[in-house]
Amino acid sequence: MKEIVIIGSGNLAELLAVAVAAAPELQLVQLFARNEARGREVAALAGTAWCGDAARLARAELYLIAVSDRAVAEVAAQLPLPADAAVVHTAGCVPLEALPERYARRAVFYPMQTFTRGRRVDFAEIPIFIEASTPALCDELEACARCLSRRVLRSDSARRARIHLAAVFACNFANHMYALGERLARDAGLDFGVLKPLVMETARKACDAASPADVQTGPAVRGDLATQQRHLALLGEQPSLQEIYKLISNHIWETSRKI
């Protein structure tokens, strides 16, 4: 499978289009997106043609549906995709069965990474989880995925959903903690810059360790209740943050005692 059409114009569609266009073994035939302005922008970044009319959808061997999780089934059902083509969605927590049964060659291609508009990533470093309706299609999709990444893993929908959950904790929730830290730093008259060395070292240390649990620090893992009470007092007018602080501190303490 070399000829590819990407469907979508969001953050993942943008980065995927650029990566496919840059892979010598692959050919990005077209980018299909209803949003003309954004679709043309992404197509231009990838050096391919944009199309917003389903009747003019290009013929390809592989259609990568890179849209929001809730739109996968609807988009796949509405578009007139060739019956003999591979129809593949890119969502982490959407089962293979979300794609209509009329597509005999249906599959999943999930790159586990955080994608932001305008920010480039090295696709070669991204784990790509694949699943397909037949073993033969899985072999084809793996060969295609290896044109983009050095790490391709086969996974069924149930395992992929768990991996996606792990990614939410490690990425989305962690980033939200950074945002809360920034807000508390601003309350002290400082900006996020003062926390950046700490954030970088925390990430490096977690990646270098056999397990992030091995390098957990802070008052919770030490059982330092006096410091925790002082922190809770500082959050006295922010009850939601107090609850977050208590829940996470208690969980760190409970789990660290079992390690």
C-alpha cells in the first residue's frame, strides 16, 4: 500500500500528511477535508492536493481517517470509499468495529503521541499501534507503518484502549498539572519559567529510571503530613485543588508503600 489519501484536517491529520509526504516509499495522493481553509492549509504544508467534494475523492490503496474519535464512524459511513481499498482510522480508543462492515479491508493505525498544530514531531520515534480485519491486511499495514516509524506494534482494540488510557494519564493529565503549577506560581508573582527546569528534570528522570515509581519524590512519598497540611491551608480558597492534592497525595502514599 503506497497510494494514500488522508481524511481530516486536525492536528494529527496535519502531522500525518507531512510525514507521509516525506516518506520516499509512500505517495500522498490527496487530503480530503470539509473545512476548505484548513484543508488547503494542511494540503499546502504536505505538498498535495486538497479536496472537499466527496464526488471528487481520489482513488487510493489506503484511506487514513484522521478525524475526532466521535466522527470516525460517521465519516467512514458517509464517504464513497472504494470497496477494495484499505479503510483505516487513527483513533486510540475507538474499536476497529466502528468502521462499517462493508469495508472488508478495515484497520486501525494509532500513532501514540500528542500532536499540536504547527509543531513538528519525528514520526520515526512514535509507537504506532495497528490492528486489521485480516492477517494479510495487518502485514500490509505494518509494512506501510514501518515507512514512517521504527516502532510498530500489533494490538487489538481492547489493548489499544488501555494504551490510550495510559497516554491520557502520562500526557494530558500531566500537562494539566503543569498548568495548575503555572497558576500557583503566578499567585506567587512568578511565571512558568521558574518551573521549567523542574519539569524537564522530572521527565528526564522518569524516562531514565526502570520505572517512574522508583524516582517518586515529594512530601507524599515521605509521609510528611505537616508539609501537606501547610499546602492544603494555602489552597483554602480553592476546594477543587484541595481535593486534587489530597487524592493524589494519598494515592502516592498508598502505592509507594507497596513498591
